[in-house]
Amino acid sequence: MLTVSSLKCPAARPFALINRPLNLKLAAIEQLVTAQVDKTAAQDFASHHGWLSQMPPGFRRAVRERVLFRAFKADETIHIAGDDPAGMYGLIDGTIRVVLAGSEHGPYVVHLLRPVTWFGEGPAIIDQPRPVSLRAARPVKILYLTQRAINEIAQLDPAYWKCFVVPLMGHLDTSMGALADLMIRNTDERLVAVLLRLGGCRSVDKEGSIDVDVSQEEIATMANLSRSTAGSIMRRWELQGLLALGYGQVTILAPGRLRQRLGDGEPHVS
């Protein structure tokens, strides 16, 4: 007896196999289109914000023509200390943890890169290994300028070398500021300074909440405080509506109010 279940469709399987390569090709095309859209958006954003926006039009155009787009997942390593200087990066979206391995101790998280920060230009200029390791704290989007591209741009106009030094001076300012903050004797104020630096608002005002993608223990280390001391202070600030404490993250809820804690000379107990 012939039933519906006994019917065979020999053409069905070959048809599916024929369409599988087509589906894979369409998916690959979609990924390429998405990547190109992301790259264009990243180029536009970088051209109007941060270091690149302040450079001469000819330099900006040369960078846009040569820059590549990269995306990294959370916790993915971008490069490690000792890697060859393969170029420089521009952080467009997300945050990146800067990890320093001292000669006696560490490694330690010492800073948090935020958009729009360009980095890696120092080793690229002097052709020396990377001094720090970088790891994505959350999914990040990055523009990447290869070592070859940097040299090509510099050959267009020798004055362009000065453009590449500008981000380096910004990193020097941040480093010197961090050292100065460590000399703040008052524990509350020193912790405030570290939090503001990690939030990207140590020297500039920002409105709204700011996520700081480092743990309380790492913040305590950066402020040269014990875990218990830093935790006690931050829990007090959480009760006062200044912070929100989470797993592996601290959110600055009121940057302006937190900044007011600087310069008082005494810890706040209220």
C-alpha cells in the first residue's frame, strides 16, 4: 500500500546541498558588507573626534586611505608586552585594559583606554617591542594603521612625523598625572583621582554615568590601598549615590559630585 510516509523525494537532498554553498556565500557577503559599514563609520567617527580630527586635512586623508578595521571580543588579547611594533591602533568603541608587568611584581592593570584613544605609536616610531599588554575589557572596535602605512604617510611629508608624536605626548601626560595622583596622601582623594582617571574624566568634566571595567581589587592596587580599605570607601560612596559596585566593574554615577571630593584634605565620613 502506498502511503504519504513511503514517498521518497530524491531531489530534495541534492537541492539542499546545492543551496548550502549559496547560503554560505551570502553569509560571507553579508559579513563583508557589515565590516565595510563598520569601517566607514569608524573612519568617520575618528575623523571628527580625538587626535585624528586635530590633524591637517592631508594627513587625515592619508590615514583614512590606509587604515584597517579590527574587532575584538571581550577578554581577547590585542597584543602582549614584547610583541613586535606592528603599527598603531585607534580605539573607536569599547574599553581596553592596559596591563604592566613590573620587574619584581605583577602583572597589574594600570589603566583603562577609552574612545577615542590612539595607541602603539611609540614602539612604531622607534621600532621597539611593545612595553605593555592590552586586553579588551568588553567587545571593542579598532582602527589599525600598519607599520608600513605609517612609513608611507611619513614619506608623503616629513612634517607628518610630528602628527604621530601627538598621541605619544598625550600618553605621557596621563602617565605623569597618574604618578602625581599616587602622591596624594589622603586615601579618599587618591582613590577619587584613580576612579576619575579610569573613567576618562580626571581632567575633563563628563555628564552621566561612566562604566569602569576593572575590579575593585585592581582599583585598590592602582590607588596603592589594601582591598579592604578601598572596598570600605567605595561601599560608603555607593550608599551616597556616587558609585554602583558590580562584579568586575564599578560605575561612576555622579562624576561631578565625586570630583568634589578632591581637595578637601579630609576623608568623608557622612
